[in-house]
Amino acid sequence: MIDQVSYPNKYVVDTNIIIYTLAGVKAAVWAMKKLEDDDIEVYYSTIVEAELFSDKT
């Protein structure tokens, strides 16, 4: 079994939270603001970046 390591000051977000934050969805904006206020490092994967920059029109 692999030991799980806790990183209390790091958080990984998915594409949806970024999209909802940019769209101004209050719950998402509040969540991201809370992470920022709590001095949490927010990360996203390269897949998330590719999804955000892809043209889906």
C-alpha cells in the first residue's frame, strides 16, 4: 500500500472551478477567494490548461 502524504497548504483545482470562477459563479468565486485568503497554493494540471485553451466552438 502506498502511504498518503498530506499537503495542507496546497490545493489542485479542476477545469470546472476555473471556468465557474471566470464566469462569476458566486460559489466558485468564494471558494477561490477563500483559498487565496488562507494563503493556499493553488495548482492545476497541464490537462486543465489544455482544456481551458482549447477552442470548443
